[in-house]
Amino acid sequence: MLSVDRVEKSYNKGGLFSRERQTVLKNISFEWGQGECLGIIGESGSGKSTLGRLLLGIEKPDQGTILFRGKRIEDRRVRLGNISAVFQDYTSSINPFYTVEEAILEPLTLQRKVQQDIKGKIDDLLYQVGLNSSYRKKYPHELSGGEIQRVCIARAVSTEPKCVLLDEAISSLDSSVQIQVLELLINLREFYNMGYIFITHDIQAAAYICDRMMIIRNGQIEEMVKIEQLKDVQSAYARKLLQMIIA
């Protein structure tokens, strides 16, 4: 369903007018299948979040193609309603002047999918993420970090997308809340028959929720491995990265 073919990305190094370029991603190719949860794992600076922005069409690759159902991901019409995202910084993900209801309603309005019983739709979404209808009129500053991230997840699934990209979506949460959110994501994946691209540096979280892991090092794919075959990784870097969960 999602096909990434020989993607490369670089940025100017040393200022706007500098001719020197720093390569962030090099020769990235992989396939993501419908309903799959693919973990993109890498240390800070490995290029995983840059890849996430390319997959969302926020930025364009210098070379290569990213196709969703055979169409270029840069086309907003291709992404609309099919791919959504949840980011690490939940405090800036929601307009602080929006109520929870308005925040969840935003993508539905953009897609022109506002239903007659929109109140019931919002209540259902809140219930699915572990919140009740009393949250509809609350503002972000009235919520905890975990509650805001739940609202962000409700908003992401409101259009019933085929894929949700989660970029370090649990890393800013307390460990106890992280487990709750991971369980929530597992349940929502089954309910909506959708898949995830789970970008993280947290190997344990990825092993808990993902079907496959793609390990990135210095902007290149180091190794791709199924979760049940983690003990069989080939590269020394991958073995070192995975030591904490295969010991």
C-alpha cells in the first residue's frame, strides 16, 4: 500500500546560502502493507523523523518516490483521510484556543465528513481513547499530558485512516501512561483495521506493538527484521541496539 523507492534527502549545511549539503537519508527503500505496524528505530540524528516528514508529505525527497496506493504522497488528495499523524510534542499539536471537541472535529471538517450526529461521533471517539463526554468542552491547558495525547490519537483516527504515523508519540509520557497508550493503540488498530508506522528510539515499545522493525543508522537502513526474529539480527549495530530486549 505504501511504497518507498530509493529515497534520499539532504539539507544545506552551514546556513541558507551555503552550498555544502548534509545527507540525512540515503537510498531508503521499503514496503508497508495494509494493517501492518512497522517500527522505524534509530538513535537521535539517524534520520527517522526526517523520513516521517517525507512519508507525511510535509517535505519532499531530493530523489526517489513515495507512493500510496500507486499515487505520489506529495499530492494532498492522496493523503487526505488516508494518513494521519500523532507527534511527540502534544502541547503544540492542538490549537490552545480549541476545545477538545473542536480539535477532534478539525480533520473531519477538512475532509468534509461532518456528520449529522457529530456529538455522538465525538463522544464515541473520546470513549475509545479512554475519556468521557465531559472532556468535549475542555481546553488543552485543563488536561494532563496523557489526556492531551489521547485527544491527539482520537483526532488521528477520526477520519478512519488506513495508516497512522506515530513519531515518538509516547516518549514524553510517564512510563505508566506509556503502557496505557500502547494498549490503546493496539485496541484501536484492531477496531479500525488500520496500521501504524511507529517511529521511536524506544526498542521495547516497538517490540511490544510492532510486526516488523526497520533499524536506521546514519540515514540508511541497517536491517529489517520481524519481531519474532529479533534474536536473529545480523549486523553488530542492530545486535547492540536490541540487547536490552533480547537478553
